Amino acid sequence: MGRASRLAGRGGGGVIGGRVTLLVDPDALAHLARGRRSVLVSGTNGKTTTTRFLAAALATAGPTATNSGGANLPFGLVAALSSAPPGGLAALEVDEAYLGPVAAAVQPEVVCLLNLSRDQLDRINEVRLLAGRWRQALEAVAPAPADARGPTVVANADDPMVVWAASGADRVVWVGAGLSWRLDATGCPRCEGRIQFTDTDWSCGDCGLARPEPQVTVDEVALTDQAGRRHPFTLSLPGQCNRSNAAVAATAASLLGVDEAQALAAMEPVADVTGRYGVVRVGGVPARLLLSKNPAGWMEIFDFLRPPPSPVVVAINARIADGRDPSWLWDVPFERLAGRQVVATGERCRDLAVRLRYAEVDHVMVEDPVAAVAEARRFGDASQPVDVVANYTSFQGLRRAAADA
Amino acid sequence: MPERDSAVRVVVVHPDLLGTYGDGGNGLILARRLQWRGLAVELIEAMSGTPVPASGDIYCLGGGEDAAQHRAAAELAEGNPLGQAVDNGAAVLAVCAGFQVLGRRYPSADGQVRDGLGLIDIDTRKGGGRRPVGELVVTPSPALGLPQLTGYENHGGLTTLGPDAQPLGRVDAGVGNGGGDGSEGAVVGRIFGTYMHGPVLARNPALADLILTSVVGELEALDDSEAELLRRERLEKVGTSRVTDRSRWTARLTSRRVSG
């Protein structure tokens, strides 16, 4: 059955068992979550990494259930919880469109909201609608009597969509987690006015919705916690976006009693998140796999790549889990790949090739990803692993190709 | 080809509001196709909050969310720069929300009727059923002399054409305007409206050149072999597989969600 799930193109094989449970008992998720101290993590980008960090941190305090494979639909959550002993802690990644029903079932202590931007628009339709649904979800799980405890939300103060959604919650800890893609946040989620951004701040010119002062911040050296204490930390994973993910995870962990220093120390050795960032052999060729599935994700990726003229393989599919419409490729500034040879691959390599042509970036098209990695090696330093950037299902395909080799 | 003494001005209108589905690519495509033929081009991204220049030669409007659409429509109504430009012979490519805004009326998220710019004789109302999302294949109106068109639609509104608007084409697969007459898009003079994302000009370079020639005259052919591969793949995909996009197992939970 696990094999069937992998063939279906979603999840790491942990989903089918969960699906059966859910069909038998629609309240399975609520039953399995009862008696646990749970944290939900949602957002367009960084969910899996943040959940991985959080699970590492919580595991220092006790047994922690987690859907570490990225199976983040209700089926996947049921599978993750049913494979863990009752009680204890849970770090759960939740698909952004399912946050409402999942929060209602799980009754989490903490909800982490990272960011919202365009991704799978064939399924999500509108980013702003999703922000509104998050807000309703958080209002719905807030307890009726004022003295009861609803979830605390750990939210990114730099994303207007997240701020609007989180403002529906009882208690919020604002984290300055950054926002590299702003084009989905120019329309005010509250009043339809325009959000004005400066380098570090934002506000709506019409209704006054504005960036809350973050209680937690993170820089190249340290996290500064709610009490103003600085916790220097290093990570094995690259990039400022991952430092921000760690800051959110550490703040959530602290709300469950794991102090920030202990939490961050547990995140430091995390070097590979379901295959992301790891070096594998694809068809015998060493390749470094990077996941990027939308424009916001790509804004981080450019900084991870080896400098030109190193080649790069870009693998694009458009299955259900990717979003059926790859027109987001036109929102990515692929012009920044100029000076390299790009090997366009995956089921939608033709869309990518046309995009690269108009970006005036040298490229070849090799539909089979394994052959594409071999092709890229011809253009680069053979002693270096080939950088491969793939979106969701093409990434999974490459991981399988690496595992089968 | 008429001699031009200045750069062709391609204006992408409000990419911060009307750019949700990669439609900003249309402006880039038009600009590159002129550059590659040796013409001088100025590609202008006219962000919201500042006046849209009325002196452009070609305007591109894209898809956007309801609130952003309303904002764009309100700003474009001030001083009517698009109307002025059209009167001076400019061409317009308007996609999805941008297409709706050019018409007489369009719906807000809650179904209210809002005034459009009235540049083309179309009317859009809120669709009652399932949102049309998926591949769209269109046989263009014969007068346009274009091959079959391919795009990806994702819209909540349904559009009907008035007597002064001609359809861009007839729907072979997908929904298109959704007004019941099987039409897709609209053409009025040099204004082209469509529901096709992709972006539409990436998949249909012949439509790009039709718009360009309407402004600058005859153009030499370009090597569009990659775009042709993409077109053929998309057309074949729809021809062989007409299944809807959502699998049954996601539909079970999807049905609980409100859809826009």
C-alpha cells in the first residue's frame, strides 16, 4: 500500500493507512490528538523545515509525534498520530487550505503561521481568500469564555496576510521572520487598500493595518527572544529563510516549555529535510537537491546556488500536488540565471524552456530528469555535485531515482 | 513596415494588482519579440498608486484577485488613460480580471455589480456553479487568421458579449466566457480580451505577433520552435485526456471548503 501511495505522486508512503482510518472514523484526528500538546505549522513555504526543527526541539522534552515526511493533509496527520504512542507532544505540518478543519479537530496549543503567497492557484484560487479563512479558523478555535485558553499563534510580522489572519487569535507572539516575495501582499487583506512597504516595515495607507512590532527577532548571529535575551545559534541548513524558520520553531517550542537555547541546539544538526539540501547520486552523478515550488521559494533559491558558470538543472512538473498551472514560472526572475547553462527538465520542461528563452538564459531541454542531471554535468566542474532545483513531485521523483540507484 | 521614430512603449498595467497568474509575462514576451526584430522597445511596469501613462502603444492587463481588481478598476477610471490610449490607436491585451474590467460591468467578490471601464461591450456576472479551472482550447474566429489557441483558465465570473464585441474564438475544451454561447474572449478593434493564462502569449506566439503587427505593421518570422513544442503538448494533452483536475480523493475534503 505504501508503494501505491508513492506511485500516486504524493507523500512518502505514509498516507494510505491514514486515509483508511479517516474514512472509517471521521473524528479520528480529534481522537488521536486528544491528550496531546500539539503545535500546528502552516504557510506557503518553510512548513516542512520548520516542522522538522520543531520536532527536533520538542523531542528533547519527550516523545514527539510528527509528520516529518511532509504528508500534511488530514490523512497524513492521522497516519502520523496513529503511529505514535498516545499522549506526549506533536509537531504537525498542515496544508494551508486545511488549517481550519485540522485546528478544530486537533485543538492545538500553538499554531505557527509562516507566510502566504501564490502557490497551486488552481486549487487555492486566491491568496487573500485563504488569509480570510485562516482568520476565521483562528476565531473559531478561540474559546468562548475569556478565561479559557485558545491556541497561541506564533506569526510572521513581516507578512501582511499572516498578520491579518493571526489577529483573529487570542494571543499572538510576533516574529520578524522576513518576506522575500511581496507581490501577493500589496492589496490590504482588511480594507482593499494598498500596503506600502519599506525595507523593514509595512502599513496600509487606507485603514492603518500595520506591521506589529515583533517580540522575537532573528539575525545572522542570534535569536532575540520575548524577554530580550540573545541566543546565538548556527544551523547546518543554509540561508536566512531557514534561520527565520528556526526562530519560529524555537518560539513555539518555548511555549511548550523547551527553552530557546535548548531548542536551537537541537536544530543545529538538522542537515537534510526529507531529502532537501542533501547530496545524492542521480544516475551515478552527484547532485544537490533543492526544493522550490513557487515564486517566493525561488527568491531564496538563487542565493543557495553555486555561482555561475555552474550549471543548474530545473525540474518542473504540474501534477495535482504541484498545482496544474505552471504559469507561476513567469513570476520567477529566471533572468538571474544568466551566465549559466540551465537544463530544463520534468513533465513541464517545455513551459520552462519558453520562459528561459524570453529570459535570454542559455538552456537545453531534457525531459527525463536523470538524463538531465547527466547532461548538466557536461557543462560544469565534474568534481562538484550538480545543483538541481525541483518542484514538489519532480523533487520526489528525483529522490526515488536516487534511492533506486 | 511604417518607420517609427521612437521606441514602442509596452505598458504592463498594475502588475502589483493584476499579475496573479504570471500574466506579467505577456508584456515581457511582446517586448522581446520586438527587440529580437531590431525594434526599440520601452517596457513600462505601471505600478498601482501612480498614474498609468496614456502614451503607450500596447497595454497588458492580467488576472488578479477580487479586491485587487476593484482597486485597479478604480484607479484606471481616474482620467481614463486606457481609453485615451485606445482612441490614439493603442492595442490592449487583457486577461481574466483585466478583461472583465474593460467591460461595462463586473462582479465583486460578494456578487455586487461594479462599473467597468466600458471600453468593450461585455458584461460579467458572478458564476453560480463550480469555478472554471483547467486547460482551455479555443478555435479563433476565422478573421483573425490564427491557429488553435491554448491556455489555462481560472475564474469566478461569467462573461456575455454585447452586439459590439466579437468573440476571440469558440471553445473546444474548457469553459471560456461561460455565457452559454460557447464563446471565449472578445475582440474589439485592437483590444483583445481572454480568459487564457499560461501566459497566453507564451503558448500562442501567433497571437503575440497579431497584436504587434496591429501596432507596428508587418514583422518577420521568429524561431518559435520551443513555443510550438509547448503548444502541441498542451493541445495533445487536452485532446487525449479530458479528465478534470481534481482527483476524487482530494474532492472528498475539498467539498467542505468555500471556493471563490
